[in-house]
Amino acid sequence: MPAPRILGAAAAVVLTTVLLSACSGSPEAAPEETGNAVTPTPAAPEPSATPEPEPEAAEDPTCESLVGTSVVANYESVGWTSQASPLYIGSTEIEDGLQCMWADFDGPAGDHGQMFGWAPLSDDEAADAQDELVSQGWLREDDAAGVYITESAETAIATDDAGYGMTYFFTDGQVLVSDTKQGLLLIEWPKS
């Protein structure tokens, strides 16, 4: 009687297939709540392949960002580079200040170059700096936009077309400086 054996074997294969597919393909029934079960915490999300961007920190000025990009391009086209140093007003180093000298530092020594500077400055610091410069013979000019303090044309190494030498401009919580008053127009910091 091979037929019952074949039928029995076929039934066993079908039953095994049904049981295996039931175990692997059907969702498990949710357990009944008993009131004392611990709720599982959801799994932490997988870290993203691309990290979230950090908020941008306030940018600090550099010699390249202190003046306009066209000014930097012009300087570089004639072989000039910049050297950064702390900013001083009189004998006082200004915290977070930047002074930049643009020149051909690899060429022969000479007096060709331009200087620019910037620093944040409180009202009290600005008043003290202005007083110190004026006491040393610098000249003060009040303007609707701020205060210009410039060295006397008699002692200036170089002057602009209007006769101004090195000039500090105190305005809105900051000070700008250039080797001439006209040079202040090239400073574009802070960027808006």
C-alpha cells in the first residue's frame, strides 16, 4: 500500500511547509497587557550618513576679509601678501584686534605697502584711546558717523590726497585704522 505512505508523506511535507511559513511570515500577536509590563523604549534613530550642519560661529576677520575681494586680487596681482599682527592704539594692545600689512615681503626693502586694522571697542575704551592719541599730538575730527583721529601731516610718513596720514575711525563699538584716511574706505569689515 504505497498510496497511504505517499499520501502521508505528502501531508507531512504540506504540514511542514505551512508551519515553516507561519513561523517566518506572519506577525506575532501582541501580548496582553497585564498592568505590570515594562514599556520598551523606542530604539534610537540610526545616525545619519551626513551630519547636521553646526551653527556658524561668528566669523573673525582675516587680512583677506578685512578689505574687499577686488583689493585683495589687486594686491596679489602685483605680488603683495599680507602679514597679520595685533592692533595697537598708542601703547595699548586692543583685544581681538587685527592689523594687516600688505606689501611685497619677498622683494627688496622699501616703503611701499598699505596697512589696515579693525577691532571691537567699547565706548570707554574708545574714549581712553582717543584721549591718549590726542595727548600725543594726533588731531581729532568729529563727524556724524564717528570720530576720526589722525596723525599730524607734519609727522606723517605718508599722506593721502587730502593730507591725512595714519587715521583711526571710532564708530559703533569698533575702530578702523589705515595708513591714510582714504584707505579707511577700503575696509569692508564687518561684513553685512
